[in-house]
Amino acid sequence: MYKFGVIGPGAVGAVIGESLQKSGCNVTLLGRKAGKVHIERVKSSKAVILPVEGISEATGSFDYLFITVKGTQLEGVLPFLEQLTQPNTVCILCQNGFGQLEKFQIPHAYQAVVYISGQKKGQIATHFRDRILILPENEVTTKLKEAVTESNLDIQLSSNYHYEVWYKLIVNLAINSVTALSRNTALILQEEKVRKLCEKLIQEGIAIAAAEGIHFEEKTTEEIMGIYGGYPSYMGTSMYYDMINGQAMEIDFIQGFLYQKSREHDLYTPCLDTVYSLLLASEMGG
Ligand SMILES: NC(=O)C1=CN([C@@H]2O[C@H](COP(=O)(O)OP(=O)(O)OC[C@H]3O[C@@H](n4cnc5c(N)ncnc54)[C@H](OP(=O)(O)O)[C@@H]3O)[C@@H](O)[C@H]2O)C=CC1
Ligand SMILES: CC(C)(CO)C(=O)C(=O)O
């Protein structure tokens, strides 16, 4: 039986752990310290409680290791990977943004495009929607998909993986920026001016992707606005929760990454430049 590990028992990690555990997989959740995580859902009174082991006390290696800490927290996890992996371990980095996989000194490491929405507060992870991880299609990821076939974790293998990465970057660019900066949930989409700003941000993201050789159809803006339209008004984004909880936001990996690409291609992206500056400013002490 494969040994699965999940580092980071938060909004995403707890849901992955729950899916694997429910289907009978041998799964261990690893957090900063030992404890428990309660998984709740808005319209259900049933809570699932999973045990969490302290990462520094963990012994033995895993066959599959999902890493679900924030981009800003990855450096704290990397030193533990040597003891938690063996040469055949497959690491799946489940993060928004792009560009962190280079830090892994592991032969089989992939980044998943994550569609699992939730919030972690204290020991409670509230799951809002989705359980989708998109990975590049190859022999290793096909074996992983087969290994979790009994679970409700929806692992999708893509032959056009970079398209999926950019699509998600653009999804995050607009909604994460406006929710974090307004310190408000998807409720703000009821305001037409906010929707217009989102459309402009999406279009700037699409222009950056095109300069990088990833081309989206014209209907993409409408499609992403449709995804936002499906969010319940009480749902925030990972960046919004970081902002309201006074935690470091993943600005470098989303808006900063796109801003850098925009400069490299000498593009005119006024909305991105504005939200990026304001997000950086909001993290300044004073
Ligand atoms: N939340 C969402 O809706 C979505 C999130 N994502 C992405 O998924 C990634 C994870 O986000 P999310 O689940 O929201 O984050 P959370 O903050 O909810 O969870 C991160 C978890 O990692 C733990 N952690 C941090 N450092 C360590 C460490 N050194 N060792 C062990 N555990 C550690 C945290 O512990 P502690 O609680 O002690 O800080 C926390 O439990 C991010 O890149 C995010 O952008 C993608 C799609 C949607
Ligand atoms: C936009 C969203 C909610 C999509 O799952 C997300 O990725 C996030 O909260 O960071």
C-alpha cells in the first residue's frame, strides 16, 4: 500500500488528506506541530476530524508527498524533504503562482494547478468547493491518478499543462487582487465597477500569456468572469484570508510573477501595475 503524506494541514491540504483518508489510503498529515484539523462545510453540520503529526517528529519516507503550504512558507518545509523522501518519492507542490518548483532537489516533483477553495482558521478548515488538481500528463502522474482512483480527489492530467498554469494565474490575478485589496469576499462582484476592473486585469493577464506563447481564445475573459459568478458571495480567496489575518500574501508568485513578465515583454499593463503596487504597499510596516 502506498504511503501518502500531506505537508500543510490547511484549506487545501486538509481536503486532500480527507479525500485520501476516506478512500482507505494510508495518509499522514504533517503540520508545524502535532494536533488536529477539523474540516467543515458551510451547508453541513458534519465535521471531519483528522490527526496531524508534527513535521519535525515524522520518521520514514513517503511514496507520494503533497506539499500544500503557502508559497511564502515553502522555505520552512524544504529542509525536511530529505528525511521524508526516497529517490522514487513523487512530490506534488499544490500552490498558486508559478516558479517555485526549481527549488526542489527531487527527481519527481510536479506542481499542481489547484482548484480547491477553502479557508483555514485556527484548527478549522472550511471547504467551500472543488477538489481538482491538474498535473502534466506523464507516466509518473498517470500512476498517481491510478493510485487515488477510489478517492474523490479529482486528478486531471493535461497534455497542455502550461495553458492550465496560465489560466489559473489569470483567474488568481483578478479575483485575488480585488478581494485582498478591498478586504472583502466575492460579494464585491455585485459592484459593476469591480467586475469591469476584473475584466481589465484578465485581459492584461491574457496579453502577458500571449507574449509568453500561451494563447487564449477571446471568450476566455467571459469564461473566467463566469467562474467568478459561480462563487458564493461569502467565499474569499487565499490572498484575501492572508490579508485579513495579517499573514504574508503570495504577491511575488502571482502579481509579482506577472509584473516581471510584463516588464520583460515591455507591455502596457496599468491595472496589474496598480494592484501590484498597492498589494506591496499593504505589506509595508509603518
Ligand atoms: N485556500 C484556497 O481557496 C486556495 C488555495 N490555493 C493555494 O494552495 C496553497 C495552500 O493554500 P491554503 O491551503 O489556502 O493555505 P493555508 O494557510 O490554509 O494552509 C497552509 C498550511 O500549511 C501549514 N504550514 C506552514 N508552514 C509549515 C511547515 N513549515 N510545516 C508544516 N506545515 C506548515 C500551515 O500551518 P499553520 O496553520 O500553523 O500556519 C497551514 O496549516 C497556496 O499556494 C494557495 O494559494 C489554491 C487554490 C485555492
Ligand atoms: C480563486 C481561487 C478561489 C480558486 O480556487 C483561488 O485559487 C484562491 O483562493 O487563491
